[in-house]
Amino acid sequence: MNRRQHLLALGAGLSGLAAATGAIARSPVHRPSPALEWVTAAAGGPGVSFHTLRSEAQGASVSFHIYAPPAYATDPDRKFPVVYWLHGSGGGVPGIPQLAANFDQAIRAGKAPPFLVVFVNGLQMGMYVDWSNGQAPMETIIVHELRPFIDANWRTLATREGRLLDGFSMGGYGAARLGFRYPELFRTVSMMGAGPMQEFLTSAPRASKAQAEELLRDVYGGSQAGFQAVSPRRYARENAARLAQGSRLRMVIGDRDETFENNLDFHLHLGSLGIPHDWIVLPGVGHDSIQVLTALGDRQWAFYREAFG
């Protein structure tokens, strides 16, 4: 596929992941508005525990899960880096056991240093942004409430060097948004199968025009200007110097992913701003997080090893 073909669909690309595992959402469910399930069911998985915090921004309890490696119990004086995992649309709970097992196996095998993983509750379609209608202050909860709560209650390396944002689909978009807006808090950002990374939120391969309009209305105030005002494109421009000098960034995308063209365009956008980043294209891989992690193989853990030293 040549560059011209890649750039034919720059207006498309809202990605919709049915679950955090990356199962392909072949028939997205139409809803009047995204569900606001602030406290989810508890998930299992090796080293996984379920917790809630009281959100002042939301005025309610908000749940999250956390994975702790074996060394967290056996080395009580040690502090650990933290991965904030941002799931895709549809809710993240079903994917936690498999993802936790993936992290746990790599750590036990010595492929990656021990780290904590916070599985954030990003709602079914929370977009990791403070909604313009005030119903879901997602960014405030994650950055200004959950992050300090984790540092206060777990033995963390509470520095930007000790934090990594990772996510798939909607979560990749969230990682870009939060990582590019707050480079003083997050040194390392991983964007896998990310979306929506385009300049305008219109109809897209993984959402109908009506669904995109609903999302634009509920989350961004019904205007493209509202979407652009909180986009990773904007924060990349505003913080280009800081990101270029002190951050570790990567984009990962399958060449069969419907959001490929928009990710390619964002990759070119970062290049035009002089922001170094890894650009990894996985042959034969679609919009599926487990396929992406499997295809990455040790490159996934090499990235984590570099991030956490």
C-alpha cells in the first residue's frame, strides 16, 4: 500500500473496541448515549484486585483494578513503576484477566521489570476526556484523582519516569490525549490501534455517522471545534518541544486495521512537529489488541524495559 492510498481516507477512523481484549466489534450496538457505569463488576486474573475511590469531581465512587507483580509482596521496601492501561470502547472488565496474565507471564519470565498496572474504568465510551456536558469528568478523575490516589496507597515510583500510559483503540486515543497534555506527569506513552486520531470526528470505519454525531454531541458539545480543542493533535503542537526532548513515544498499528489511515496521518503529524516516536506497522494484523500484543512479541517488553530502565 503506497502513501497516496494510505491518505485517501483521512476523514475516517473512529475506532470502537468491544472489550479491552480487542475483540473486533463487527456490529456496534446503537445506544442513545454512552453508559455511565462508574462501579463495574470485579474481574479476576493473576495479581489483580478490585478497588474504588471517591471522586469529588463526579460525586460518586469510581472503580478500578490493579495488578501487582509477585515482587510487590516479597520485596516490601521496593517501589514500583506504574502502567496506566486505558481500554477501548465497550468497557474494559472482560479483557482484564487475559491482559493481567500477559503482564504477569512477562514479568515472571524476566522479560520486563516488575511494575504495577492500573486498569482504569474508562466507561463504555468515556473517551478519557472531561465531557462538555459535565456528565463524565474522565480526565479529571484519572489525572487529578486516581493518579495521586495510586501514589498515596501503593508503593509507586511517583515520578514522570515511573509512569507509562498504554492503551488500545479508544484507549490509545486516551493515552495520546493525556500523555501529550501532561508530559510532566507521564514520560512514556504507547498508542496501539488508536482512535479517533483524525482532525474531524465524522463517520468512520468502526462507527456509523449517527454514532459519531452522538459521540460528538455527548462528549464534545456537538461541534468539531469542541473535538479539536481537546485532541491529541492540539496537545502535540502545544507541547512539541517538551515531548521531543523528554518523552518516549510509540505508535503501533496493524496494516489491516480500519483505523490505519488515521494513525498514519497522525504519525506524519508528529513527524512534522519534530516529535520522535516509534512507528510500528504489524503485517496482517487487524483491530484486535491481543493480535497486536502477540505480533509485537518481545518488542512489547523491550519498550517496557527501556521505559523503566
